[in-house]
Amino acid sequence: MRTRLTLLVLATTSLLVIAFLVPLALLVRQVAQDRATVRATADIQGIVPVAGTSDVRQLGLTVAQLAATSGRPVTVFLGNGTVLGSPVAVTPAVELARRGQSLTVSERGGAREIVVAVQGRPEGPAVVRTVVSPAEASSGVARSWLVLVVLAAVLVLLGLVVADRLARRLVRPITALSDVSHRLANAELTARAEPDGPPELREVAGALNHLAARIQELLRQEREHVADLSHRLRTPLTALRLEAEGLRDPAESARLAAAADGLERAVSGLIRQARSRTDPSSPGRCDAAAVVGERAAFWAVLAEDTGRHMEVELVAGPQPVALAAEELAAAVDALLGNVFAHTPEGTPFSVRLTGAPAVIVADQGPGMPSGLAARGVSGGDSTGLGLDIARRAAAASGGDLAIHPAEPSGTSVVLRLGRP
């Protein structure tokens, strides 16, 4: 914007300078020519009385003296054909002057011929002739044009300086508003704009600050609601644990208690995240090998109960990733939960952790379209939030989520994670 404003002022100033200085330069040249013509006419008018009354010898001396002082050729044509002064041929202007007409004629190259008719000599009318050379007609023009060019350059530079200062005054608050908006986009909700510049920009800064405060308030309310909801879940979790402890089958009791403990850990993590005052853009870190191994062991029990062959292949740890353990566990649970929810019982599946690092969950079920990684989109009777949880966890760590067809059939979901 600053460059465009400067170029606009440059173009406008240049047009104005050209519109005024070009006619002025032409006028200066015309004035110089007229001044030289008037001076030459005045010089030869001074010898008209002598040309009309003096004898030939006296007239010749006067003409020679005028030519020497003026630096111009001066010639007097007498009625009897005598030529005094600078010898030149009779021109058409001289022929007209012999008839009593004084005139000025422009010649090629910029020279001007001046002839004056003189009456009263006994041998007939005389004609006094002189020529204004192009150099004399343009004397001082180059210097005047140089002054005009310098003046034009000064005016253009002055316009550019004023335009740059004005553009800087406009661009500085706009840049500050842009910086604040980027900081807000990066979850720095305490960023505020300083009202500066024209009234319109100050109004925009105030509106942006109001928007930031409103977003901060809405996020605070959302965290409070999530935290309250999480606290409410503790009561049924406690009841579930008591029910698990009351089962007669020790293995079944241990399995349900472990599930209740895992759910409580997830709820506790949700509470900590909702109450956290740290930057939400900092996802934390954990050992992906440990988290994925723990969740695979948890789901292996359910896989055995439903007759599913589960293949687990984990790269040796530790495998640090830029994601909190609770977030990674929730993402893995969402992927494995989709396998159990959307494939028939007995469908084999696999869980792999590569050193990329990436978590790959593949099944041999009926498959699903690749567009189901959007929030609220589901290919079956579900909320469609499972894949979105995994996608957001991957994005928080600097990775992504991809869905591919598996071989020979089914679906392969790749959760790529970022390093801390």
C-alpha cells in the first residue's frame, strides 16, 4: 500500500509538473526571441534619422559603429543601389521595405530578418537591414530551462517525501492491526491493538479488541462448562468402579476396574486441559510407543471377546511425539473404537507404530470413504467425532490424518505425528 500511494503521488505530481512547466518553457523561449528582436529593432531605429539625412560617408561610419557595438550584421541599401555595411544580397523583405513597409521575417534555423524603410533621401527610399541570429534569439533559454527542470525535480521529490510520510502514517497502524490479528489466530488471546491513525482505523482497532475480549470470554465459559461436565462424570465413574469391585469373577472385575480407571484418567486429563492457563497451542509431549502399547493391550481383551484377530507391531521405544499422552490415547481409542463399531465381529485388524512416527490402524472390513475425517460426518449411525478427534490430535502435534484402502480389502487409517 505504501508503494502504491507513493507511485500514485509520483504520477500525479509528474503530470502537474509537465502540464505547467512545458507551456512555461515554450513561453520562456518565445520571450527570449521577442526580446532579441525588440533589441535589434531598437538598434536600427536609432540610425534611421542618420540614414534619412546624413551623407553616404557619415552613414557608412554610423553603420559600421552599430555593427561593431551590437555584434549583428547591419546593412543599408540606398535608393541608387549603394550598399553600406555588411555586404548581402537583396532579399524579398528588402524589396518590400523599398515600397515603404517595415517588417520582421522569420528565417530557417530560427534567425529573424528585420528591415526598416527610411524615407527622405534624395536618391529614393533607403532600407536598413539587420539579422538576429539563432544564438542571440535563444540566449538565456537553456539556463532558464535548467532552472525549470531543477524546480520540477524539487517539486516531485517534495511530493514523494510528503506521500511517503502520509503512506507510512497509514500503513503503520494497518500493519499493527495485521500483527494483532495473526497473534490472535495463533491463540495469543491477550494481544490487543493500539488505536492509532485515522478515525476509521481507530474504530477497526477498537472492534478488533472487542472481538478478542469476546473470544477470550467465550473460551473461558466453554472451559468452565467442560470442567463442570467432567466433574459431573466422576459420580457415575465412582459407581461403576464400585460395581466392578462387587463382581464375583476376579478377571471380569479387574477388566472393568481397568476400564473405569482409564475413563477416569481421560476425564481428569480433560479437566486439566479445561482448567489449564497455558497456551492451548502447546500440545505437550509423550512416548508414543508406551501410549500405543498400553491402548493396544486394553483393546486386545475386547478383540479376544469378539473373536477378532489383532496384530500389534510397535517400533522400539522411546518414540517422543509432540502430543500429550491423554490426547494420543484418545486418538488411538477413537481409531480402534471405529474398527469395533463399523466392522462385523471376527474382522481381523492390526495396529502398527512406525518410526516416522505414525500410528497405522488397518482392518479387513467393508471399508469407508476417505472424506469421513471431518467433524460430524459419519458413514454409519454415529456422531462422526471419532476421526475428527484423531485428526485434531495429529494437527496439534504437527502431523495429519489420512485414510487409504487396505489390501486386500478394508481400510487403513494413518495417524502421522510430529516430533517435539
